[in-house]
Amino acid sequence: MPMNYEQATAAYEPTLGLEVHVELNTKSKMFCSCATEFGAEPNTQTCPVCLGLPGSLPVVNAMAIESTILIGLALNCSIAPFSRFARKNYFYPDMPKNFQTSQYDEPICVDGYLDVEIETDEGPKTFRVDIERVHMEEDTGKSLHVGGSTGRIHGAEYSLLDYNRAGIPLVEIVTRIVPGTGKYAPLVARAYVTELRDILRSLGVSDVKMEQGSLRCDVNLSLAPIGSDKLGTRSETKNVNSLRSVERAVSGEFVRQANRLESGERIVQETRHFLEESGETRPGRSKETAEDYRYFPEPDLVPVTPDADWIEELRKSLPEKPSLRRKRLQEEWNVPAKEMESMVNAELLDVVEETVKLGADATRARSWWLGEVSRLANEKEVAPTTLINANQVAEVIALIVTGELTDKLARQVVEGVINGEGTPREVIDKRGLKVVSDDSALMIAIEAAIAAQPDTAERVRGGNLPAAGALIGAVMKATGGQADAAKVRELLLKHLGQS
Amino acid sequence: MTNIHSTAAQMSAALAAKEISSVELTQQHLDRISAVDGDVHAFLYVDTEGALAQAKAADELRASGKEISPLTGVPLALKDVLAQKGVPTTCGSKMLEGWRPPYDSTVVTKLKEAGVVILGKTNMDEFAMGSSTENSAYGPTHNPWDLTRIPGGSGGGSAAALAAFEAPLAIGTDTGGSIRQPAAVTGTVGVKPTYGGVSRYGLVAFSSSLDQAGPCARTVLDTALLHEVIAGHDERDSTSINQLVPQVVAAAKKLDVKGMKIGVVKELSGEGYQSGVSQRFQESLDLLVEAGAEIVEVSCPNFEYALAAYYLIAPSEASSNLARFDSMRYGIRIGDDGTVGAEEVMRRTRHLGFGPEVKRRIILGTYALSSGYYDAYYGSAQKVRTLLKQDYERAFEKADVLVSPTCPTTAFKIGEKSDDPLAMYLNDVATIPVNMAGIGGMSLPCGLAPEDGLPVGFQIMSPVMQDDRLYRVGATLEAALLSKWGKPLLANAPELAVR
Amino acid sequence: MAAISRDEVAHLARLSRIEMNDAELDHLASELDLILGAVARVQEVAQGDIPPTSHAIPLHNVFRADVVKPSLTPEESLSGAPATEGPRFKVPQILGEAE
Ligand SMILES: [Mg+2]
Ligand SMILES: [Zn+2]
């Protein structure tokens, strides 16, 4: 009977380590002036440098250096006064020069940390994740495997290469091992990547789109029996392409390793690949016979020695830390922690803030994004922000506030916008959804209601305000529900001398 | 009237005086190439059409009255290690057979901008690894002084083209002596500029931290004219020096060394140096004293380790630089029979595509960079490099330039040393320290060795970015020798059979 | 004693993706042995805390502005390829895994 997660965490202590690769969103590549546009036609963003043509030479993109220093500062790192690129030599067809220009023993940022908070059985708890290094390198090209039975790399008949991605700047952020996470290892891993992603987004240095590969996470995990002071053999799980997958990769690997150890097998030091469908990992290349990368200082590039003024300038430009920003917004908006958390988890904090900045009140902005928009997004299995933008939601909310739309009508407007029927205004016009707010039109309906129920009207005139409900109901019915009830009430009471 | 035996400066004057057109001058050289290159084999590719088109353009440019370079319309032979757009660039290797680069090296761009006419690509040791041009995959080049002898290497093709009057100007590249040693054994002039003085962009890398392109010609002034065309800062080469180019043409016209201190390097003489080489070197020193220079002896005690350090650093960098020749993106592909994967095809291609010397150095370099050997070999070699720089710094405190014979012997017989790599490596004992320290070096002919009647080279070395001193001393010595001999040294070379 | 064994040469050949037959391995092992014997001399003087020199000319902070310039055309990029399919380089099947 294999162990489940609970049994595994009761018997083994995990040691976690995370390597995150971030594609920077510079306009041009790391070492050449080719564009970095995602999704361009194959091999249209290639030149002698990023194709590794004989004779070509790299020149470092200043913006990539600046972005990397910003990341280092945001992660509380020291910025090295002297750093250097090195060549990491190994053969792979994706990699035009058959070496990766990377940083090795002289990275640009070292010794930082990131505090992450998770919910535990005993309440919120903060884990400090130490950052060993932040360094720069270049991405590889992309291969397409053609033929063969599985469509996977094994059994392909041949491969096709597109080097558009080759040379896009990558920043690699490597943690030290995170000890003592116990059964919370998956949550700590997820919280770390989430916080890191939020920081990178707030710095504006990357698109941080895990689904497009601009943020990629490798999970290193090893287990040791609880109480033992030995470190286990680690596996390195690659291809973890969503926050949820980070959590699942850790828990899946936890269970797999625990079961192997339990049945007396040893853990192989290897690269494993995360399988999105099953949440399991499958073995990749064994690292038992470690590649010898023959690192040496890149002779085609010169050292990077950022001066202190530049670093201080960059430090001053650092934006508010996302975790602090969340605390501030929670206070400003006066929302419970749980609500804040659901906004963060749904990745809607930015768009809600943007909506609020456009004039919407926080409560309405939050409830529209988390409620109706999220519901529709769920149905379509896409991110809410891909359906509708902050401007459109803010406009709908403004129309509710001015009484031009009721909540019910607003839902139809939002649905129309999402269905591609145009802007909120256009949807209102096309669907004829406008609230009857024209006073004279409403007054006709109000007078008709009073004429139909004279006794009720008399009671209202005498100060029995609750009695007005029946008259309002009649007006609403007469206008087919398109009137704004509050407006009807206001006009009715005024007409009956009660306001 | 100008002819192929004229200097480039004379050709330039004749072009300016409209005594001859560039098309006529170019045709004379193309005719000479077809007449003698069957025996010399200086060229791997003659770009007849391209050269005549460039010559025509140069004539038109001159006719337009626009400001032009002194070398506009003068023909040149280009070492096949520099990328020229659309023109075969093989580096003397089978690996690149048929490759036509889609871009120009910066040297070629500058030549084209100056209106210099590129006749074709010259033979060389494969990927510039060698001292005899015997390592070319396309057969050896023969020394015009004696067709059974080597023309030096790796730039034997460029030097032989000059000595055979197939071109008045040539481009070489010098990693450990590949411009200067061929110049010495063919009775021509060659300069390795300060590292970073001429852009390496488009120079197919052998050893990135040592490679430097430079001018070759039959006189010091011609060399200086070409130097000023190709030198200067290039933003595409990170190791390019962002300073004004030394005034080398003015220096070559100065013909005055009064008060200059000329340091004779004690370690670059004596055992291993052919007696006729030492004799001609001594006589040249006497001429410099007569011209008003002061001779001082300097000691560079670490030079005896230079060769060993070079044969670690150069192969190490080469092992990485040549990794890109893997048959995936350009060059030949061997053994892709549909049954094996990319890695096996790489292995097969590199087995047959590289010659023995290249493979020897790749394996040596791979070894020197391997973990476990790095510190003892590559690391130690880099420390020796520091010591060599320090030797030069101390020596340049005592002398304005340093001098030595360019190589220990005159040209040896083709095949004589091909089975003994260590003996072959000794050819570069006097030229290598210059590359290791990044300083400038020149070789000019200083006579024929009495015992074999073959040319002897005189080497001048100058501090970083003081390349003008090479020309000042070189031109003065050249003038003194010329007045002693009554005719240029090359006038003593045997007539080549015209076919 | 030999500084380098035939097996070591075979390992280096594997690392550098060069196929070599037995005769070549034997020949190269003996040559490398001689060469390594000669170059090992560097260790005689490279003792202590001598700083290593990787660049003879000490430059630093050479950067370019983050500006896009035209790439090659896809035809130019693919022009030297031994094989292509559509706009991509065609290569034998890739076995093993990327980094
Ligand atoms: Mg990496
Ligand atoms: Zn590019």
C-alpha cells in the first residue's frame, strides 16, 4: 500500500531548493540587437550573433544588466562590484554556439532573501527563503520534433529548429536550500514563486507569463527520515509551468521519493520532468555521470563593474514591495484578509487596483472581478483579465452609480462586452439595456401607479413610507424592470411630498 | 609606370594621377594570380567578378571627386578566416566547405568603405592553427622564395600572395605569430596591432583573447596605410579599444629614431636561433644605432614559459570556439543516414570535418578546462600571462620598443616538421609573448640568411596602443637596409614560372 | 608515467563530440602525453597568489543600448544550413534532454 502525502510527511523531512529562470522583457536580446517578440515567425528574429555564426561576437545589453541589478536589489542581494560572464560548454542543437554564455563563479547578485508567508494549522507563518545568487544568461532556441509515434522527443524522426528565442536574456534566481518546511514545503514553494513573480512584475522587468515560459521554475527536492541529520539525494524537476504546478510538483515528488525510500530503493540524482496532466514527474537525464561544463571566463566579453552611484539610483527607483502593497491596499479598501487572499490567488489584485484607480469604489470593483467576471472566465477556462479590462469594468460600475444601469442590467452588459459585442456603451445601445431614467417617462408610470392605487398613495402621503414599496413595484413592472428602483423611489416620494 | 611589383603607395599615386585605372590594376593582379598561383597556391578563392566590380566602383568613386581613401582602388588579398558576405569563407577547413557568410566582418566593411578591392581569400592553416599552412584542408601554400618550403602560418597564403606579387596588400590574423612569422619567412612586412585595435567582429575565432587581425604588405608604409583603414573602435566587438587609432602613417614617414631606446630581449636569442638569423638581426641593430637609436638589453625571465602557457590558453579557447561547428546550422554534415541522432551526426561530422591539428588542439583544450585539471593547466597558464605582462611592463620602463628575431629559423621544407607538433610549435617562441600581453608587434625583412639565402624577419614590439612606434622604428630600419642593399629584398627572389 | 591515458582521450573525444577510432585514440594519447609534458611547465612559476589574466587589455562595462536593429532575413539565416524545412533548420532527431 503506497504512502499518501500525509503519511509521507509524517515520516520524512524535505529539503527544498528552487531555481527560477525569468525571461527579461528587454526589447532586444541579451547579446545582439534582434527583437524578442513572442510568437514571431520562425527564424525571423535571428542574426549572426544569436545564430552563433562563425566570427560573430556578443555585446551585453545594458538594460539586461539594469534589470538584473533591480531584481537583485528587490531580493535584498548584494550587488557584486566585479562580475563576469563565463562559458558553460555542452553540446545541444538548441544552443547555437554549443556553449551558453552564463555567469558561473562571479555572479552579479549574491546573498539575498525573500520572506514568504503561508497559512499553517497554527495560523500565518513566515519562512525566510535565502537567495544564493541571481545571475544572467541567455535562452536557447526551440526545437520541434517531427514524426515518430509519440510526438515527443524520443522516437521523433527529425527535429526542426527555430532560434528566435536563442539569446533572449534570462535571469536565473537560485535559492539556498530551504530547511524545515515539513509538510508545508509545497505551500512554501508556491508562495515563494508567487511572491517572486509579483516582485518581478512590480519591477516591470519581465512579462512573468508562466504559460508562455517567460517564468520557469525548477524544483529541487530531497528527503531524509525525520530526525536524521543527513541530506538525501535530490531530484531536479523541470518544466513546472504554473503556480499550481509548483505546489503539485513538490507534493508529487515528496510522495514519490518517500515511497521509494520506504521500499528500500535509492533516489537517483537526476533531472525529472513534471507532467501537467497527472501531477507526477517522469525521469529525464540522469546526472550520475555529471556533465563537465568546462566553465571559463568568456573571452569575448569584459567584466561588469557597476559603480555605486548607479546601484543607489536603481535602489531608489525600486517600487513598493508587493507584500507591503497588499497590506496597504487591504487597509485602504478595508477588506478582510480572506478576501485579499482570494484576490491575490485569483491574480486579480492588479486589475482591481487599476479599476479603483479609474474611479470605481473598491467594494464594487472587487466584487465584479471576483464575482461575475471570474464566474464567466471559469466557464471559458481562461484568465478573467483576458475577457475584459479595467476600463470597461470601471465604466460599468460608473453607470451603476449614476443609476443608468441596475446590477442586473450591468451583468448583461458585462456579458455582452465579453462576447465581443463592443464597449459597454455599444452593448447598452445594441441590446437596448438602458435604464429608464428619463424623469418624465418615469413620472408617467408613477402617476399611473398612483392612479391605480389611490389608497396606498394616501398612506404614503400620511408618512407611511414602507407602503411606497407597492407603488414602486408597480412602476418597475410597468417599465419591464429597466428602471432604477432607487430613482423611482426618489421621484415617487418627492411627488407625494415625502422628501 | 606602375606594375604589380610597385608598392601600394606607388599604385595609389598612379591611380590618383590617372596613369592607371583600378580595373586595369585589378586585372593585372588577377592575371598574375592565374599565371603563378597554380604553383604558389596562395589563394583558396579568387573573386574575379567581385573584384572587378569593386574596381569599377572605385574608379567611379574617384571620378566623382568625392573624398577617398589613399587605398581606394588598390587590390588586396584577404585571409580566409574573415567573413565576407556571399564569398566562400572556409578558414582552410573542410568543415566550412561551401559556406558563404550572410554578413561582412568589420574589417571587410572598412575595406569596402575605403574602396579597397578584395581579390579573393587566401590559404591558411585550418582555423589558423599552425605555423606552416600545411594544415590547410585544401593543400599547402608554397613559399615563393623556394616552392619546396613553407610560407609560414597560419597566414601563409596572405604572405605568399605578397611575395609572389599577386597582391600588394593583404590581411592576416595573428594569434601567436600568424602574421609576423609568415612575413618573416617570405620577406614581407606584417603587423599585429595592439589587441583591441582592430575589430574581431567577423574574424572566425581561434583563440578569442589572443586573435588580432592586422595589415600585411611589402613595405612598412604600405602596411601603415592599410593599418589606418582597418583599425578603430567597433561597438560590435566588446574587446575593441575605444581610443583614437595611433598615427601609424605619419610614424612610417618619420624615418627618425634619434634618442629612441631599443630593448633587445635577452631571452629571445641564442640557443635554437639559426646563425644567419642572429647575424642579420645584429646587423640591423647596428643600422639602428647608426640612425641614432640607443640599444639596451632587457630581460624577460618568464618568456621561457610563454609557449607552454600559449599552448594551454589557445587550445582551451579553441575547444569552446570550435564547438559551434556541429553541422546543424551551417557547414558540411556527414553521416546523416536517417538512422542516428543529432549527437552522432555531430561526432561523425567533426571526425571527418576537422583535420588532425585541430582535433589535437580541441582535445588538449578540453583537457585543460576539465574540472580537476583547470587550476593546474588553464588557471596556471593565466597566471603565467600575468607574469608575461609584468615582464613587458618592466622592459618598457627601460626601452621604447623591444626587438628580437621574428622566428628562430628561416623557412623549413614542406613536410619537415609535420610529424612533430612540438618542433612546429617552437617556430612561434618569439612571437607568442606579444599576443599573450596584447601588445603590438611587427615583422619586417632584414636580409637573407647567408647559409640558405632565405629571408630573415626582424621583430619590433611596442606597448599597448603605441603601435606608431613599430612603424617609426620599422620604417627607419627599412630605409637603412634599402640604401645598404640598393634594391628591395624581394628583388632577390627567384622569378616564378608563368603558366 | 603517462600523463594521459587512452581512456581519458576517449572521454575527451566524447565531451568534444569527435568520433575517434582506436588507432586515432592511441596516436593522440601518445602525442598529448608529449605535449602535456611540455606545457605542464607553467606550474613551475604559476605558484602563489599571482592574479590570473584572462584579458590582456583590462576593459570593463562595455554595453550596448537596448535597441532593436534589423535581423537577417530568414533566407539569409537559413542560407548556410545543410538542411531546412520551411522556415526552420532541419536536423537529425535530437535524443536526450535539453538543459
Ligand atoms: Mg542556468
Ligand atoms: Zn540576433
